[in-house]
Amino acid sequence: MSRAAVILTCVGIYLLICVVVGIWAMRRTRNTRDFFVAGRQIGFAVAGLAMFSSTLSGFGFVGGPGLIYAMGLSSIWIIITTPTGMAVSTWLLAKRLRLMAEVRDIVSLPDAVAARYGSESTRFLAAIAILLGCIGYLATQILAMSVVLQSLASAVPATQGLSLVACVVISTGFLLFYSVTGGVIASLYTDVIQGAIMIVASVLVFIAAVNAVQGGAVGAITSLVADDPESMGPWGTMGMIGCLSWYLLFTIGGAGQPHIITKNLMYRKVSDAANALPVSLAAYSCSALLWIGIGLAMRAVVIQGGLPPLASADQAATTFLQTFASPLLAGVVFAALFAAIMSTGDAFLNIGAAALAHDIPLALRGRPLNNELLSARLATVGLGVGGAGFAIYSHYVNDRLIAFLGAFGWGTFAAALVPVVAIGLNWKRATPLAANVSIIAGLTINLAAELSGARLPHGLHGGTVALVISMVLFIVISRLTPMQRPAPDIEAVMEM
């Protein structure tokens, strides 16, 4: 069997597994609590692997090596700070969110926000922020899956002419089937298998990456430093300010990522939060080897003349796996990559559907929709189509690297939600007006920076600027406006 056939067979088997898991999960999804928070019945190991998968996914497995290939060691700051962000998020939010879910039967992050501030307008704005961030992040996952699928299809004569748009349609179709049938249950249980595979595969890929470069690790470093010393410095080609802005965004911003922090609503018991964190950190640390190894190896191989320059930096991971990894290893990694992307895409579709079918109707009507589960599934389809459209726009019109598209989604969530959630659930002085203003300001600044195409000096990230401004506004306005004490049960949770 040829290399391409082995790889496609592994991916095909995985996609069939997705269909089976979706059908199995559909039978376990009886109501919106099952669809949105898995009936609050998951243990720490499943949750830990799910948080790791949601954090890395297509952003890290496709976009990460592309960043290293294009910019040198700048993105190391994302790798270093994301685990720190996981720890900060767990410390600030895990226990409180799970206890709030116990006392108020919360199924979404805007539910928690509404309970904390006693404000339906804050619930509405938080839901809008989640919707906007979901579209950007969904586009990241769909585009990553489509780039990989097109690369694999090009190696087979029968599918060499498959366009990126066709790959987007195919990828979105599988993602929607998986998500509409199984909800969050489908992604959680595939995360266990996918996470275990990626931990082992990432180590093997890193070894393959070192062996792919002439002269091994020493030869790679020598070639990279000789070609561009700045790219191999601690700040890479981004410079100090740019890297430190990523440091701030991915450390503090982790406490505003709804696809990660909503996992805290799903634990079987409160103590599971502390046990899930080490699982996530260990899994992320191992899998980050793939990000670093492929990026540096591909950059070094091209410099040494072993391969021609890539047409796009986002092709670094797929090109490496198809050229230097054994067929079986490449097939397993590609299958696990699809699993990571699918589970993360499902997480975004899930929280976006909750915003559309649960939170916005509650905020506007004061009551849920008549058939909330059906509405959630219809909302999932609409979000998937919107994410696919934005993926095509980003590739053909805005021409953004996948990792930068993911950073935009991360920045949107961070700027809009970190003050309201991370600070607000730990500070009784926070007020609804401050929460509303900070959400609007964070969204406006981050979207304006993205849509205008403006490039801030010294590589400063627009999401970081938006996050800092929204935090300052939140604190200042809370200090200047009359305090509104939380409800007694919420206040009791905040004191624990």
C-alpha cells in the first residue's frame, strides 16, 4: 500500500469513528443539559484531556509549526504561557463555576454571568461576545482541517484537483454531523483517545523532526542561526514587545476562553477541577513538541536546500508528515489531528449554539425556547455555515495564517470576558454597568483592529490592547458606580 493510501486510510477510519460516536452520543443526549454540559457527569481525566485538546487543536497542530517556520522562535511565548494560563484559569474560576452550577443549574457561561451580576443585559452581551469569538475560532478549525485534507487529497491521483472550497464543504459537513448528533458528549469521549494518541505521536514526530535535518539538532540550530540570527533569539522576528503582548494575552486571556472554562461546569464533583489540571498540563507539554519540532525542522530543511520554500507557512506540518514521517506515524498523527480539530470545533459550535438557542432567548424573552434541544441543533448548523464562510474569506480575501486567525478568536474572548468572568467572580465590588462597558469596549477594539487590518507598532497584538483597556474600564467603572451585592447564594459561592 502506498504512503498516501496508508495516510488516507487512517483518516478515513477516524472519520467513520466520528460518525459512530455521533450516533452513540445522540442516544445519550436527551435534553439541553446533556447537549451543553454532558449532564455534569464527566471525570477529571476526560475533562483534563478535553481542555488540552480544546486549547491546542488546529491552532497548535497546523498553525503552530507554520508560525515557527515563518517567524522563528516568537511563538515559543505562546507555548510557554498557555499552560500558565490554564493554571491561572483553574485557580480563579474552576471551583466557583462548578459550585455556581450546583446552586443555579447553570448550563452556559452567560448563565453564570447573569447569576453573578443579576443582569440580563450582561447575559446578552456575553452571549454576543461568545458568538463573535466562535465564528473566528470555528474558521480556524475548519480552515486547518481543509488545508490538511487538500494536502492529503493532492497526493492521490483521483483527488488531486480538489479545491480548498470543496475541502471546506467536506470538513464542515463531517463536523456538523458529529456536533449536531452528539453535542458536547461526542467531543469529550473522542478527546480521551485522541489525547492519548497525540501525546505519544508528538514525541515520535519530534524525534523524526530531529533526524530529518542534516546534522540533527546541532545542524538545524547551526543552519537557522547562520540564516537569520534574530529568528533564533528569545524574541524571534516579532521583537520583545510583540512577544510580551502574546505573553499577556495567552496567560491572563486563558481565563476568558469559554470553550475551556465551561468544562468546569461539567465535572461530576467539585474536587475534579484540581485533578484535571495536571492532566491538561502534562498532555499539552508533550504535544507542544510537535509544534516546535516540525516548525524548526521544516525551516532548517528549506534553508539547507532539502526542500523548496513552502508556498504557505501553514503547509509546514502536512509537508513534513508526508515527506519525513513513516506512513503509519503520519496516518496516526493526521487522524489525531482531525480528532483534535473536530472536538475543538464541536466545543465552539456547542457554546455558540448555547448562546443562540439558550442565552439570547432568555435575555430577550425571559424564558427559554419551547424546544430548546432542537433549536440548539439548528443553531449548530447555522454557526457551522457561518464559520465555513469566514474560513473561505480569511484564506482568499484576508490571507491570514491559521495561527493568527486563532489568536484573533482568543483575543476576542479574552478582551470581552476576562474582566467580567475572571475578575467579576472574585471581586464583589464589580458592577453590571462595568461588565457591560468592558464587554462592548473589548469587542469593539479587537474587531476594529482585525477588520481595519491595522498593524500596531513593535508587533503589539490588538487583542492585548483590547484586553488591557477592557480590564481598566471594568475596574474604574466598578469603583465609580454604586456597589450591587450579588445574590446571597452567589455571594456564598464567591466566599468559598
